[in-house]
Amino acid sequence: MTYDITPCQFTSKIVNTLAAIAESIGQLEGVNLAQPDPQLRRKNRIRTIQASLAIEGNTLNRDQITALLDKKRVIGPQQDILEVQNAITAYHRLAEFTPRSMESLLKAHGIMMKGLVADPGLLRQGPIGVIRENNIFHEAPPWKKVASMMQALFHYLDESDDHLLIKSSRFHFQLEHIHPFSDGNGRMGRLWQTRLLMRYHPVFEFLPVEHLIREHQQEYYRALAKGDDSGDCTVFVAFVLTQIGKSLRQLIEETRGVTLSGENRIGIAQTAFGEKTFSRKDYQNLLKTISTATASRDLLQGVKMGLLKRAGDKRTTVYQFKPIKE
């Protein structure tokens, strides 16, 4: 199969933005904050859901979404409440979806749009159009071509050697262009770009890029429209990558000055080393900014907590995390 998707020019702006994104991720990794703490992850997840649905007209605010996340009763339009409940489930299950699987995309749409449309989890079976600025109508591709166009798009994911940040942005644009669903295309495009970005780095699971897209909503729509009109998605890709870069810089600012506790550092090491043996030097190389004395105290604490096994003596000492009991 050959794939034929909207072309993108790799401009100097895009290349520079890719480099800046990589640098920001390196900064987060350098201080072991590539996975935000639970409170910040929760805050960002709420911002993501609120922003992505607000773009589609949902009226619930962050406090109401927080209450729904905590399974509390909320007063508001029932459709808006159901949209949020579905999005909470979809984002909670994000890691379960297979990013290069059409079947998985349909499953995610089924969750996101359950009770909201007559055909959740199914490709549209009729014509559909989009109203742009100044009430200009744009007709999406004929519905009989949707299945083959989506197959070609997933083929692009499998076969192209584009950088994953580029792939995710082009996928986002192309899904919006095809409009494969009767409704929910916008929120699915943003959800699936996040799922693809998670393959590049886990920080993207909790990065509220949608929040910045919401703040630049008209520019977002103009970039989509320009791509449709010109047959080139460069402007859209540059726009989305810029928002990703801004979101990473915001995360760096939010986590600047955060001091990790010994328990936090041990948790990071457990994720990194698994059940492999490692030395104090390995531990320091992972954590980068801690002293030898701090490393020794952390490892002793891990042994006392029953998380670590210690073997050897002095310079030959090695550590190993005990298997996690189910």
C-alpha cells in the first residue's frame, strides 16, 4: 500500500522547535522530573480534559471536572457531564491504547463518545462538513473513502521515518482533515496525538498541551483551515510543535526548585533499575545532583524499608530492589 497524506515542509522553524523540545526534555530528565509528581499530574490531567472539551463547547470548569474525577455530584448540563466522564475514562486508559492500531483508535472513540452519538467507535457512514470562521463551510472527504484514507494514515505511522513529534502532529492534522467520525473528531485528534507522543517520552501523558491549544483556539482552527485550503500542513505542524514546546517550558517552571525526598529518589531508582543490581555510583549517575553521602543515606533507607537487598562489602557493595508483591 502507498500512503498519500497532506505534505509537510521541514522548515527551519520546525527544526529549531524540535531541538528546543529535546532540550527541554533533557532539562526535566536532568533533575529527574520527567514524570511530574502525583499532584501536578492530577492538575495537568484536569487542565487537559477541561481544555480539550472546552474547544468543543463544553461549559464545565476545572472545579466541576475535579469533582467528577472524585466521583462527586455535579450540577450542569447532562451532556457536558457525560462528555467529561467519558474523557476521564479515556485519558485514564490512555496507556492501554495501541498508538498504531486503527482498532484501538475506534475503541478509544467508543469510550470518548459513549452515549453522545449513535455510532460510537465506528467510522461515519455519511457526508459531514465543518463550519469555519465567517461561516465558511468545508466539506470533509466522501464517507466511502474514509476507511481507506485512515488505513493509509496508519500505514504512514508504520512506515515513515519522520521524527515521532512530526508524525504525531501530521496524524493530528490528517485525522481532522478526514473527519472519520460523525462527531468527536477534534477531541480524538488531540487524544491520539498525546498517545503517540507518549511513545517519544512518558512526560507527554500528563503534559497539558490541549490547555495551550485552547488559549490559541482561533489560531488552531486557522492552521487547520490553511492546511485544507493549501494542501500543505506545515503551518499546522509548526503551530502544534510550538504549543508542545511552550507546555514543556511551563512544566519546567512549575517544577523548578522542587526538592526530591529520599523516598522520591528511591522510587525513581526502582523504576529505572527494576530488579537489576546496581552500585552507589550507578545510583548517583541516575540522580546526577546528589552527593555521595546523600546516596549512601538513601540506599540505607531503602534497605531499612525492606525495598532493597544489599550484597558485597565497601567498594564491591551492590543493591537490588526486591520484587514487588502482587
